[in-house]
Amino acid sequence: MKPSLWRDLRGYWSVCDSPALLNVVGHIFQRPEKTWVIEEEDDPKRMFIFQMEAAYAVLKREMPAGEQYCEYELKRRDETAFVVTYPEVLDSIRADGWSVVSRSW
């Protein structure tokens, strides 16, 4: 299963080992200097250039080479969510009642 990242109210990203906001494995956030770090990381010097690279470190898996992922703004009734995931994972998210408002690479 490919992961999904859901932005929370703090601006942190919940790393989920599923399409939905379930199975949250950990959280990542972006520092002011634009590097990504893992919340509650044992090594505070461990930083990542790419968001999904940090997410795969949380999952303790290798990031697949050449895979394209996007950030989506989603709506469901009066809810708005921001999700980073792969296009093929989006079908499962849509099946849960979410619709895509915008997409960015």
C-alpha cells in the first residue's frame, strides 16, 4: 500500500500507511529553512530535502524510484483537507466521499 500524508491543524503532516486518515505511523513537518524532519525524532540533526522522503523514513521503507506524487486540496461536505499521495491512491480517497478541488505537483 502506498502512503498518504494528511495535513493537521498545526501544519504537520500525518503519515498514514493507508489512503485514509487511518493507521497514522508518525508526523513530519517542514522547518523554516525548507527541510523536512520527523516529529519526536531521536536524532534532531536528521533532515530530509523532500517531504515524501521523510514520510518513507517514518514508515521505515524505501521510497520507490520514479514515482510521482501530488498535493491535493479535497472537500467533503463542510470539511477541507490537504493530502499528499499518489494519483492511484486518490481513487480510494474519492470512494470515501472526498472530491478534488485542486492539485499541485
